[in-house]
Amino acid sequence: MTTRRARTGNLLAMRAEAGKQVDRISASRFPVQHEIQHLQNELNAFNDRIIELENEGHRGHAMEVLKVKAIDFARQIDELRCLLVGPLTKPRV
């Protein structure tokens, strides 16, 4: 049995506002950032669909598959962000 977590605020409105603030990133100049943006858009779409289905009362295997896919998108985004940060190394003298 799962418990339903409380949601605060309007997630759809918050995403819409955040989307307006972010400019498109050039794929040729910033390929990793562009891929992160693409994956973030996909993740947002999955989360929107999950919220929509939960509000309609859907339960079952399809919901679990959507949630697993959303977690996979989040994992991919985290991996790409780690590439951007990377370890700082001292230059050899």
C-alpha cells in the first residue's frame, strides 16, 4: 500500500514560468548543456503526465513504468551535470 504525498503549489505553473526564463542553448556550441535541456524537457513531460494520471486516480503497472522512466531521465541529467562539473585537477608544472 502506498501513501500519497502532499503536493504544494501548482507544479505545472512553476514549470511554465521556469521554461520562459531559460533561453535555448546552442547544440553546436554547448552539446552537453543542450542534451541536459532536452532530457529536462522530457522529464517535465513525464512528470506532467504522471500528475495528470494520478489526479484521475490511475494506479497500476503503467504508472510504475512512467515513474521508472522519469527516474531514468533524472539519472541521465545528473550524469551529464557531473560531466560539466568534473574533478578539478592541478596543472603540472
